[in-house]
Amino acid sequence: MTRRRPTHPRGVIDAGLQSERTYLAWQRTALAFAGVGALLSYAAVSHGRALAIPGGLGLLVGALLFSQAQRRYRLTVATARSERALDRRMVAGVAAAATLLAVASLGTLLATA
């Protein structure tokens, strides 16, 4: 006996809740980038101007992510309703930006120590 997956009539899918959690996660990620950028910028004032570069990068990425979170939310809802695959480029870009910020911050901290 084979099990069938439950089918939902078109329009019944509740795409709002998962998309809402994803939207909140993008906002938290943006705030984390901005927080790290602000801490590095603050440290640049007392420990050397070299920390201002990764600090500015963190603030910039945080602002960009925060501004794109609402657009990503609407795209996620529309994609879930149309049953298409979601574009993963933004996730890859954020991962690359996080890696770049971590490496730049670490390199700058080691160079100034």
C-alpha cells in the first residue's frame, strides 16, 4: 500500500506564517550585521582607523539587508502561492558577505595588534 501525499486545493496554502518567520529572520540578520558594524566602527575611534573599513561594510550590508527584507517577504509569499522554486542568490550573497566581514575584521584586528 502506497501512501499518498495530502493535496491542497489551490488557494488554501497558508504561505504567510512561514514567510513571516523568514522575514523576521532576515531582519535579525540585518540587525546583526549592523550591530557588528557599529561595534567595529566604535572600536575604530579608540583603537585605530583601520577598523572603520569592516565596520562600514557591516553597517552597509545591514542597511541593504534591512531594506531588502520586505521585498524578499513579498517574493517568498508569491513564490509559495505559485509553487515555484525560490531564488537562493540572496542567501549565497549574505553568506559571502558574512564571511568577508569576518575575515576583514579578523585581519584588521590582527594587523593592529
